[in-house]
Amino acid sequence: MSKEVNVDKAFEQELKGKMGWKCSCSLDIVDKECSLKKVTCKACGKVFKTNRDVNYCFDCEKKTQR
């Protein structure tokens, strides 16, 4: 039992163009590097990801600000 999907090729190409894809086989979105970096908290040793320039996790950062 095979169903044929009615796909409007012009509409599909227009959507891909708006999304920045060059062709249907382009995977530019998947290939991009993540802007987050892994950081190990100096107080508790918890490993977390962040885009900020910090040395402490959120919990330990709150404790040090008190």
C-alpha cells in the first residue's frame, strides 16, 4: 500500500529559498557549529553549557553573589 504524496515543487523550492537552503540536499543548518561551550564549575564541578564567559554554574554564581 503505497501512497503518493502530492508535492508542489515550486512551493517547496520557495520555502527552501526562504530558509537559506541552496537545494533540497543542502544541510547547512545541521552543519553549523554550536555557539555554546562546555564549562566546568570551579565550586561544585558540575559540567554545563553556556555562551557566557563564566566559571561558575548558575547555582554557585547565586551563592557567591550573596
